[in-house]
Amino acid sequence: MGVSRPGARQRAQSAYRDGLKRFGQCVVKLELSIAARGHWGASMLAGEHVFATMMTAMWGHASVQLRHIDLSGQRQIRGPALEQLLGPRGIPTLEVLSLKGCSSVTGSVPLSIANSKQLHSLNLHGCQHHGTHHNLFLFVF
């Protein structure tokens, strides 16, 4: 999804968002790390509300089946991304979650993470979280 023309990034984001909206209940792996997707550069998730809008599209489905989320190195994701990812209910099927190196991600670790009972790998290294994460590892690992 390398983009070089004006407006191409917005069209690519829109296509991805539409895919999540349409097929979100079938998505089991969300792999948008810099290492895995060299063509999905750091600027792809940049912009006001881009990430939140993508997650809202996914959360439009009653049954989110995600098992693996890796957004490592996406430094353009800003704000409470973990809260947006997990939503109010958490993701019961989630096994792996990495926001490693997402230095602009802030907020607290939401209590809804407790509903992600399959979670065995969590990497928030480099994020700016506060709050409940100090107790988080007691029930995740």
C-alpha cells in the first residue's frame, strides 16, 4: 500500500477501514507493524482520528475474533490506542498484543483487558501508558 500521490493515503485508509467494516468479524490477525509491512509506512496511520475511525469500523461487529494484533513501531498512532483497540468489552479471543515502540500512545490500560482471557503476550514497551498497567501482569502472565 505504498502511496505517493496526493490523496492516495486517504484512499488507502478508506479502503482498509471499509474492509474492516465489511469483514471485521472474520479478521483474526491485524498485522500493521513497521517490520511486517514495509509498504505500510509510519505515515499511514497518521492523522486526526485515523486509528480511532478504523477501530470504530471494526467494533461495529458484534463478534470480534482477533487473536493477534501487532502495531509495533507505528509512532504516528496517538492517544488512547489501547482503549480504542480493546473497546468496552475487551477481545476474548486475543492472544498477542504489541504496541512496542508506539511512543505517542497514551492513556491508561483499560479494565476491559481483563476480558481478554486468552492474552499471553503483551508488549507495551515504549508506550506512555499509566494507571492499571502496574497490576496488569498479575493476571496476564
